[in-house]
Amino acid sequence: MTVKIAVLPGDGIGPEIVAEALKVLDCLRTEFGLAVETEHALIGGAAYDAHGTPFPKETLDLCRAADSVLLGAVGGPKWEPLDYSLRPERGLLGLRSELALFSNLRPAVLYPQLVSASTLKPEVVSGLDIMIVRELTGGIYFGKPRGRRINDQGEREGYNTLVYSESEIRRIAHSAFQIARKRNKRLCSIDKANVLECTELWREVVIEVGKEYPDVALSHMYVDNASMQLVRNPKQFDVMLTDNMFGDILSDCAAMLTGSIGMLPSASLDKDGKGMYEPIHGSAPDIAGRGIANPIATILSLAMMLRYSLDDAASAERIENAVQKALDQGYRTADIASEGTAKVGTAAMGDAIVAAL
Amino acid sequence: MTVKIAVLPGDGIGPEIVAEALKVLDCLRTEFGLAVETEHALIGGAAYDAHGTPFPKETLDLCRAADSVLLGAVGGPKWEPLDYSLRPERGLLGLRSELALFSNLRPAVLYPQLVSASTLKPEVVSGLDIMIVRELTGGIYFGKPRGRRINDQGEREGYNTLVYSESEIRRIAHSAFQIARKRNKRLCSIDKANVLECTELWREVVIEVGKEYPDVALSHMYVDNASMQLVRNPKQFDVMLTDNMFGDILSDCAAMLTGSIGMLPSASLDKDGKGMYEPIHGSAPDIAGRGIANPIATILSLAMMLRYSLDDAASAERIENAVQKALDQGYRTADIASEGTAKVGTAAMGDAIVAAL
Ligand SMILES: CC(C)[C@H](C(=O)O)[C@@H](O)C(=O)O
Ligand SMILES: CC(C)[C@H](C(=O)O)[C@@H](O)C(=O)O
């Protein structure tokens, strides 16, 4: 049975880094007999330029029909003046929502070869391996009512709604507990239960779900303290469970602790494990088109796809080992370069990984 | 004219650290003729224990009548089982709201003597000096509607409202621009304008206010990127302007970059500059009553009070210099101790600073 992957390169460096991931996929196909076919579609600013919308219906249809989605990145200053509803981000948020990709997995892993890239002291971050499980289709990102209005004093006013139902919290909590089970069995749930009623319910429901996972040690932390603890002693964490907004903030902080966000993949899964995979870094418009972007996060996103959605752990490991080997051989893109290593461009890094495969 | 200070020691280590700040105040009074009187009141868990409410009316009345308020810290596990409305945090939030203390100043400063306490590499943080200006009486902390309900599917649901009016944004923006003017004239406003309409208005109004401060360089950053940039290169920031929730998260992250949150004071000001002053750290119930807490953040909060609310920069500087001197002499509480320094308790640190005065 041939697996179908929808490929959405997006904007900025998106097309460049996705091209390298596709080289890797091609190699798996020709050398290891992986039965997979790909089809491309537009999203974000690229889709707006071609079709006047960041999220064309054909793109949604293709993603719905596919077994899995590989995304590059969306956004750029070019589209910032556009109306809200037309901005590249809407494409991404629409995709998350339409495909019900509620479970966002964001690993923050420090590669031993890259310890020196971190701004933190080696002893604080070496061996770092956190998995952030972020709720992705609810909370303040999608809550209604939202918008702008004129208030009773005749002033402009902007408003958004943070809202979570029991079932939304329950399903993401199950995701997180199941992942914790496969790791070090420690789950820290993040909230602001001392101030926000919505996250008080969050804590309550997470505790309820936790009863079904007595083998996982559950703890709770306020979001302000969590952002502090990530800097103070990040290795205290195994799996962190967060809502949509807090996850946006904390996962970027955690990623940056590794000093090499060009290395970090992510998965966004629906209830059946179907998913979208993308690097956690953005479209980096400042370096787009120059052939210097790091393709590893996208290549590792492909590995995550094979592991989580396509049930092919062997191919996933092959890719991960090939990345390690290329790093061991000293290949580095500009963002992770250091003395004594070989600085290469996007395509050369992709080639090195393919060679290592 | 005698200045009146309301003193609210609060919970946990609060009473211990406030006692040391009062020693310093006493010294200013007897040695330098500062005309000030103090009166104590209860807040938080201590107030709940005595009066069944975390924010007694007498406390509010005293704070209203006073020229300025010095607070220790509130909260602790003892009061966590209490109903929402009775928790220590409600006392603090009530005080902020009732006194209309909308402008929260949170400096993150690295003391040269304490560079090694940071988990970040010295070259990344040495010389760090950020001022976070956090909106403190609006946003999702106070927005309505809020609470819990049963939704149409018969499930529990929790909800909160993020809301800002033009005038709320305008006044905190003015605070931030004015502070930036007295510093390095760079202001970075934090929002999530690509997702939340409320913060889109935030950005718009900040830009409007910025027109009145052409000498201040204004920039904007999404909150997720800000949490990343704080870790990557914190020295890029001078003044950061944030809403209530983002400020809660980012200010704790920024504080922890210094490695010594026991050193950091804060001010919460109303429109006339009347204010409440408190250490940014919490009540630390785990070390309460042991005489080992660091009183410096509280002592420096007193210095901030003298500077911002009591218009006595000379006394503020005296205190700040005395703290520097005690550090130079090698005095350290446990949280900032390192090899080759003299580890002292709370009272001894207070005494060392008084002696240096
Ligand atoms: C681009 C933006 C809408 C998105 C988000 O806020 O979720 C991004 O920051 C992310 O974290 O994937
Ligand atoms: C104690 C709590 C209500 C408070 C807040 O969230 O504002 C604290 O975290 C702070 O930052 O002062």
C-alpha cells in the first residue's frame, strides 16, 4: 500500500528546506523500498500570492486525502500589511483546525555535538531532552467571542476568549500521559490556576485523567514559574503539558535552550495519529533564497512522521542516525557552525545526510 | 512633612525579609533624618488566618491613606485548598486593582559580583539590564466574563476574557515610553498580533502613542519570539512593554537569567506615581522561618520606593550603594553564595547593609 504525503513548502526558506527532506524521502524510496508518493500544494503567503487566500480549498482537500502532511514554514514581512483573515498564519491555523490536529509535540533535545551552541552553561543543558505537548486547536487561539468593538466609553477595545471544555483537556491530557509512559514517566502540567478559572479546570481534569496513569508521576506548575524553571534547571522536566498559548511561549523558550532551533522538528496529530509535521523554526525571510538555511529540522520532521503517523520506526531511526552521522562528520550549516567544523549550505547538508543514509 | 508607609509583610519569608528592609529604613531615619513613619497590616494567607479574608478592609484603608506600600510576599501550600476567592493571591490582585496600580516595573539586572550565579554563559548575560513594564490591572487577569459553566454538550467548561481598551493600553504605553526615555531610548512592545485581535489593538495603540516619543526607538515582537530572544540574546533589550499575562511569564524568565531573583525588586504604580513595592520573588514557603532568605530584593524595593514615589533619589542611591558594598565585602545569602564568599543569614545580610549605609 502506497502512502500519500501532502507537501506544503510554504514561504521564506520553506521551499529550500522541504526540498532537502524530499531528497531524503527519495533515497528511502529507491534504496529501502519505502512505498510513498508525494503531492505538492500551496499554503500561507505563497498561496495568497497565487490564489488570494492563504489556505485554498485544494490544499485542504489534498491534506484531507493524504495520509500525512509535511510543511515547511509560513509568513514574512511581505504579507504583514494584509488584513488579518488573509495573512499566512491563517493558513496554518486553518489547517490545524480543519484537520483537528489538537496534539502538538515539540521536542527540545540537545545534540551532544552542539552543546556549545547553547547560551546556557554546558552542565545546565547537556543531555537535555524535554517533550512539550501543546494543545493546538483550542484555547485563546480559537475561542469566541473575539474581535474589536467600541466600548461604553466610546473607545476601541480588543477582546479574545480563553476557553477549554472538559473533553478538549481530556484528550490532550491522554496524549501527554501516553507519551510520558514511553519516556521517563514524569508529566508536568502547566497552568495559571491561581488566577484563571479556565486553567483551574485544566488542572482539575488533568488530575482526573492522571488517575488512569498511576505509573506516570504527575506534577503541576504555574506558567510563570515554568518559564523560570526552564532557565534555572531545564533538565528537571521530562514531558510538559500546556495549553495552546502557554505552549507557544514555553516551547520556543525550551527550543532556544538547545541553541539550535534549526534542529528541532514537531508533530501535530489528530485523534487517529494522522498528522502534520514541520520544523519548529519559522520561515526566516531574512535568509530565504540564499541556500544557507538548516534543513535538519525538516528532515527530522520527516522522521517523526514515519514514527508517529506511518508506523515505520525503522525508517525514522535510519534518518535520525544519518543526521547524527553527518553531524559527527563535522557538517554544519551556518546557524550551528563552530570552530573546527565544515560550514555547508542547505543542499550540501541534505546531500551529506542522504550519503549517510 | 512625614511620609507614611504601609507595611504588609504577608506570608512565608515575607515577615523576615520585610524586617530587614525596616532596619534599613530605621537607619535612614535616625542617621539621615528621613521623615517617615510606618504602619503594619495583614494581607494574603496571614490575613485570611486572622480575619477570614486575604484582603481585609482595614488593609485597603491603610494602603489608601498611606503615601506608599511595602509588601513582602503572599501565598503558600497551606492556603491552596481554599476557595478561589479566599486565596492569598486574591489579596495581592485586589490591592493592585483597588489602588489602580496599572504600571508594574520589573528590572532584570545582573550584578557584576553575581555573574557566576546565572545559568547562562557570562558573555551572554554580563551587564544585563532590562526593564520590563507590565500592565497590571487589566487583560486576562481581570477580564469579564470569566468562570465555569456547563456547555451545550453538557460538559464542564472554563473561560476567561482577554480584553484591553484603548485608554488602558495608552496609559501603560506612556509609562513605558517615559521610562525608555530615561534609559537607552529603546522600547520593544510584546504582543501576539498575528493571532489575537486584542493584542493587534495593543500594537496599534502603542504605535500611536509612540508618535509622541520620536526620540524613543520602538519595535514590536511576538511573545513566542520574545521568550526565545530572552534566552538567545537578552542584552538586545532595553525596555520591554507587555500586557499582564505575557509580562507575568516573561518577567520571571528575564529575572531568572540573572540567576539571582533574590536580588530583584519591583514597583507597581498608579497614575500619580503612588505605588506598591515588593520583591519579585515569592513567599518561598520551603525556607520560611529559617532565617536564610535573601532580603536584598526587599531592601532594593525600598530604594525603588524612595526613587519613584517619594522623590528621594539620594536615599535610594544610598541604599543601592550599601547593597553593592555588602556584596563587594563578600556577604552572600545561600541563594547567591559561591566559593570564596561569606555565607550569611537574612538578619546578618540586613545588618551588613545597614553597616554599609
Ligand atoms: C505562526 C503562528 C500562528 C504559530 C503559533 O502561534 O502557533 C507559531 O508561532 C507556532 O508556534 O507554530
Ligand atoms: C501571585 C500571582 C497572582 C502573581 C501574578 O500572577 O501576577 C505573581 O505571579 C506575580 O507575578 O506577581
